[in-house]
Amino acid sequence: MPVCGGLFNYLTQSQAPAAQAVQKLLAPLQGANQFSVYLSSAGKQAPAPYVVLHLLDGPPAEHTQDGPSGLQDGRFQFDSYGPDQPTARKLSQAVRDALKSFSGALNDGTTIQFYEVAMDTDEGYEIGGTTGYLFKAVLQLRAFYTELGQ
């Protein structure tokens, strides 16, 4: 889905101060300007801290008073992983601060307006990572968006 690619690019490539605050907390990957943000799932032994982006729900908002529209009412989940809970929480808060009131066009042509923090919580640890455990913070945001060509 294009909107996820646009959000991925915003978190990893944007020069906006809020996006750069997220980038500073992410584990660097090989190559210039490569940060550990993944769509749907991270690779095995992904370097922490990292974020996994999910589209949970993206139904059309159907009609406006002007007739049919391409407007979608979606819910996105950002799973922030870290070697300890404070690191995972700090990364999740940076993602929340970068997106909770974001409104505008993403570089894929999607226009988006976040309007609600639907969930912001800590999860327990999971077995994995180089230290044996990964800690996770979960953030869900709701947004209205229109993908290019809709």
C-alpha cells in the first residue's frame, strides 16, 4: 500500500526536525541514510532499536457531501523495539511526536492527516535480538488519507 511507503520514507528520509528526532534513535543500517524502519516485519536479528510499521485498517470513508471520494479512514501501528523498555518507549514517543499532528503530503503523493492516538502502550519482552530479549512499545494512530490516483 503506497501510504505505508510514504510513511516509511517520512520516518527515514525526511529532513523535518520531528522525523530527524526519530532517525537519531534508530539503529543505522549499512549505507548512507539507511535506518531501521520496516514494513510489516523486521528481518531476523535486525539491529535494535527499530520500528515496524503496520496498516491495521484502511477502509474507504465512502462518500462526502460532495459525493464519492478516495478518502480513507485508517489505523496505523508502529511497533518500537529496543534492547530495554526505556529505549523502546523513547523511540515510540519520538514516532508519536513526529506524526500525531502531521498533516500534509507524503513523498509518494498521499495526503494524510493524523487525528487520534488510538493506543500507546508498553508490551512485554520477546525472545530475540543479540541480547536475548527485545522490548516493545506499541503506538496506534488514526488518520484520514487519500492516496495518489484515488
